[in-house]
Amino acid sequence: GDLQNSINYFEKATSIDRCAPFVWTSLGVSWQLLSDFDKSVSAFNTSIEMKPDNFDSRNSLGMTYKEMGELEKALASYEVAQRILCDEAYKLAKDQGMAGSSISPNGEKVYKLEADFMGFVENWLKRDARYSIVMNNIGGVYLELGDREQARDAFFESIDMTPKDTSYRPPYDGLEALGIKQ
């Protein structure tokens, strides 16, 4: 029905403009919802080839791999998505003069971070739920891998990084699966 119509629309859009990563991401999500994971992975990878720092494609690719039972690939994809957000925060802090690097006289790279750098980064990451979501996803993979400590840490970080006016339940569910009541 509607999902197949969406796929037809996105496939037509990719035939018109093959270089539109957001369309490939949307196509990948549509295939994912139909549980056609091979087509989903292919669409996400096409999007990532065009825009390697595409958070949505990386996170959705991780979700697809998790559904396929390929947990190590899921974790790797989620970790790249997490780095994308951290890199965005670092670049913004750098643009605002809070962070930078230089080469020392002996040729080593030296990083400069202002005192309020970490608070800035944390606040930037909390501006929307993406960081919290990817940390919850990471926790879910660790839970399935049986690494309870890493799962717990990821779920707690997800909770800590949830935007203030957001009620995001999944990390609490993950902690309950570990037997931790919140």
C-alpha cells in the first residue's frame, strides 16, 4: 500500500537525481520497514558514499544490521553515527574559539580546549534527541551481545543526554532489562 508507493516515489526520485543522499536514506528506511534488509543496506550505503557524515543513514544502517542479527556491524555503524555528532559539536566549538589545535616546536599536535568546552559540547548534544537515541541503540546492541556493563553505561549516557523537555523511554526499558530500576 502506502509504503510501496513511497518506495516507488523514492526510486523514481533516485533515477532523476542519483546524488540525493536524503532520498537514498528515505528509501533505505522504507525497505527496512518492509524487512527487505539487503535493499535497505544497499540504499543506506549509497547515501553514505555520497555523504559519509550522514548521521541518519549511519544510525538507520545500524538498526538494519541489528534486525539482521549482525550485531558487530550494527555497533560499528552506531559508533560512527555517535562520532559524527561529536565531530559536529567539536567543529562548532572550534568555530567559536573554544577548541583548536596547533603543532608544537617538536612536531606534535597540541589540542587547546577552553574551560567551558565540555559544557558547550554537552549542551549542543542535548539540543535534540539524536545523541540520546544513538547511545540507546548502542546499549541495545551491547545488551544483545551480553556485555551488561557496556549496555548499562550506554543506557545511562542516553538518559543523561536526553533533552530536558523530552520523555524518551527506551533507555529506561534497557536498564529494566538489566534488572536496574529507575
